[in-house]
Amino acid sequence: MFGFVSGLITMGFLAAGLFFFRFWRRTHDRLFVAFAVAFWLLALNQGLLVLAPATPEEQTWFYLLRLAAFGIIIAAVLAKNRRRR
């Protein structure tokens, strides 16, 4: 059951990334491409947690992908707010 739910979450992250990528292609706003990349990193993180044959102690390195995704989102929002001023 865990694998099925993780697959659904991964698919949702991939779909959200494609959604933001589509908006980036229309507007060429860097905020949208940053969100797309962040969601794809979250999908990769979720997929690796399910597919990688590692013990829970070895899986902590996968969470650096999640940290990178949230860092990209924070940096993109800060850059967008800085450009407005």
C-alpha cells in the first residue's frame, strides 16, 4: 500500500511540475520554471524513497533533494519580490 500511495504522490508532483512548466512556456517568468524544477525534485525524492533499496538511516541523504526543492522555491519568490521594487 505504501508503494501505491507513494506512486500517486510522485505522479502528482510530476503533474504539478508540468503544469508550472506550461505556464513558463507561455510567460517566460522564471518563477514558474523554478516551481517546475522544485516539483520535479520532490517527485525524484519520493520515487527514490520507494525504489531505492536502502535502510532508513541511508535514506536521509534523499531528503537533501527536498531541501534543494524548497530552497529553489524560496529563492525564486525572493527574486520575484526583489524585481518588483
